Amino acid sequence: MFERPVGKRIFRGVRQPGPAGVFHDSNSSIGMLFFLGAMLLLVPASSGYAMDTASLRAMAGQMLLVGFRGTAVNNDSPILRDIREYNLGGVILFDRDVQLKSTERNIQSPEQVKALTASLQANARTTLFVAVDQEGGKVRRFREERGFAPSPSAKVMGQGSPEQTRLEGERTGKLLAGLGVNLNFAPVADVDVNPQSPAIGALERSFSADPDQVALHAHAFSRGLLSQGVLPCLKHFPGHGSATVDSHLGLTDISKTWTSAELRPYELLIPLKASPLIMTGHLFLRRFDEVHPSTLSRAVLTGILRQRLGFEGVIVSDDMQMRAIAEHYGQAEAILLAVEAGVDILVFGNNLDYDPDIVPKAVDVLVKAVEEGRLSVERIEASHRRIQAAKQQLQTSLAWGPQAQP
């Protein structure tokens, strides 16, 4: 189920000539030398070997997770084309269409969602991430009016015990697993620094103003999800809780409000392997990068998250169509900067804006960057390995998950 993309054999350097006697005459020796020279020209200077285009495109497809329109799919649906032809890595479900200002998007009822996710998975050669934002409280896609059980906000959960939060995570995981959803973009690991922060505090999305309590409850909620076979995703690194503006709407500069205390939940949770995925925030933080927001910053994602904190899992971007990115970068450049920074999965919600061809466009951008030498094959392979390792956990997560407390 977790297939390596099908393609021709990968060249890993150049084979050395065989034992003495293999080359029987000078003409064949010269011919072989010409052949080896030609092969060397095919190997990019930045890479140890070349890869066939089909395999490269299949790996690039796994690095994308996108939204789509429709409560059902058929052979004419762009999302099925993307799954079948581009080896799409994942999808995200929404309960409303922001661009159309409509309450119709992907979710009508429990039975309809089950049928939709089953149709999507049936067309995938590699297990799809089927993702949703089901944090609880105001941020949840499955609501009572469509036949789903209510769930409390992170703030409410944070006022109780971690064990109660674990049970809530378990209930959420059971709901999602029953619907065919295997990835929850939750829990929020942001510290409630500013209770009026429009995207976090004002929506009760943070467990606490105490970083240690945030870590305890985020860990508990994650364990609950994992117990039901659903992967959690901590967010929004390096910390959104002090922001005074919403990154959905524009540039979010936290340089004057952010403190290192907002890293503490990650410092506690990463050693426990509390979550196989972490989502970035489109947050501008000058002390680390004076040019790019965190999603596009190698200093933040590779320097801090990977090297300093030791995170070895999948780094997921927040929606690349949010105005904090889309208003300041061209799409192709944003894709490449994110991957160069360390992002493994690029999320395009396709909700703030809608482009039915976002997947082929993004795959083309990544493949062209490899062919032109800006990205190496190894960089794409590294993301592919991490993504497949996370997907493998979908088969083992019922028995997986740290039991120690932060």
C-alpha cells in the first residue's frame, strides 16, 4: 500500500567496469567510455544521481495536500484526476466554501462523508491523508447541525484535567476514524499569550497561557487521537498565540510580541514523539529571519525545528493560499522557498482561492526545480521518506504513541 513510485531504475553514480577480460577489444572499451561520459552528464552537480521523471513526479505529488469542491466525486472530478495521475498525497475537507460564500463544500452528513472518503481512497495507489481541522469549539468542520456530536474548545479542555482532554481526543479520533478521516490538524500548541489574538485567543483555540499546561493537554489530546488510528498535527510553529492579526488576512509580524516561551510546548513534546507532524505558521519573526515568514524560512524550519529541537517528522505548511503568503510571493516562488526551508507537505486549501489545476501546477514547479538544479533529488526523496513513514503509522498507531508525560 505504501509504494515506491514506479519508474525506471535510478542511477546511483556510475558503475565501474567489470573484472578484467570484460572488454574484449579497444572499440568496445572506447564505446563504453563514451557511454559512461554521457551518463555523467545526466547527473546534476547538486545530486549524487539522476531519477526518471515519472518517479520524481510521483514523489512530488505526495508532497501536496489540497482542498476540492464537491460532496461526491466522479470520473470528471479534478481531484480524482489528481489522485490517479499525480499520486496526490492528501486532501482536506471543509464544511463551507469561503470563496463562494456558501455553506456547501464537502460535508453534508456522516453517511455522505464516509462515502466520499471511501471513493477517494479507492482511487489512490498510496494511502491518502484525509485531513480536517477538528480542534473542537469554534474550529471544527463536523458540527451538530449536520449530525455530528459537539466538542469543547481547547480553552475549555485546558481548564480540566489532561485525562479529560485525552478522553476528548479519543472521542474525536473515534468520530474521525469512523468517517474515513485519518489526519487531524490539531491540537493547537500555541500559548494563549494574547487572549484577544484574532486567530487564536479570541477563538478559544489555545489550551492555556501556561506553556507547560499547553504541552500537557496537547500531548493528551494527541494520545487520544492516536488511540483511534488518527494522526495528530501540532500547530502553529513557532507560535501564533501573541499575534495581533490573522495570517488568513495578511502579513502577521510577531517580532515585537513573540517570546521564547512559545517554543516550550515543542521543546517538551518533540522528545516524546507526541506527534508525527507539525504545521508551520505564516509568522514573520525578525530575530530568526529578517526576510521571510516562518513557513518560508530555512532558519526557522531547518535551523530551529529540525536541528535545534530535533524534530524528525513531517513538516506541514499552513494553507499556502493565505494572504500572508499569497499577497507577498508568487505561487511558484512560495512553493520553492517553502521546500528549501524544510516543508515536506504543501497545503493548498483551495478555499480562499480555488484552482482545480493546483496539483499539476505545483508538481510541475517542483519537477522543473529539480531538472534545473535548484532542488536536489535527495531533497524530494527526504520529504517522501518522512511522508511514507507517517503514513505507515496509520497502520500501527493503535499501538503507538508515547505514554510518558511532558
